[in-house]
Amino acid sequence: MTNDKPTKSKRVSISKRKLANTAGAMEEAAVVAATVGTLEAVHGAERRKAAGEIADAGSVLLAKGASDITQAADEQVMSDRMAFLSQAVAIAGIADIAQGAEILAGSNG
């Protein structure tokens, strides 16, 4: 049969000095953990600020890029118009030279 007697709990004793030393060590560990945590929080805030500045710079560069693309498209339109105008002026110039040659030929004869 099984023994139905309740088991006696074993008594653990720690000296006050050991308890105080352990408490002191735990307090030191807590201070170190709190200090490290604070430094990590400060570092995180600095990195977040830097990331915000980089994002702002990225937004500015994106806007500048869009402006450059628009300007390039405008310059392409103007270049095409100037090319057309140059062709018209060249044709008119050729006609003027031909007319001038006819006038000179007629005046020499």
C-alpha cells in the first residue's frame, strides 16, 4: 500500500549575509540593465531622427527628379520646335540664295 503520510517540507535557510549579497548583486544587475536600456533608447531615438532626415532628403531628391524630368520634356518640345523652325529658315535661305543668284545673273547680262 501507499504511504498516506504527508511529506514534510524541507526547510531551506540562507544566511542574512548571503541574502544581502544576493540582493546587492541583483540591484547592481538591475542598475546595469536600466543603464543599458536607457542608452539603447537614446541610440534608437538618434537613429530614428537620422532616418527621418534621410527620408526628408529622399523626398526632396524625388521632387527634384520629377522637376528635372518635366524640364527635360519641355526642352525636348522646344528642341523639336526649333528644329522645325531651322528647317523652314534653311528652305527660305536656299530660296533667297537662288533668287539672289537670278538677280545677279540678270544684272550682269
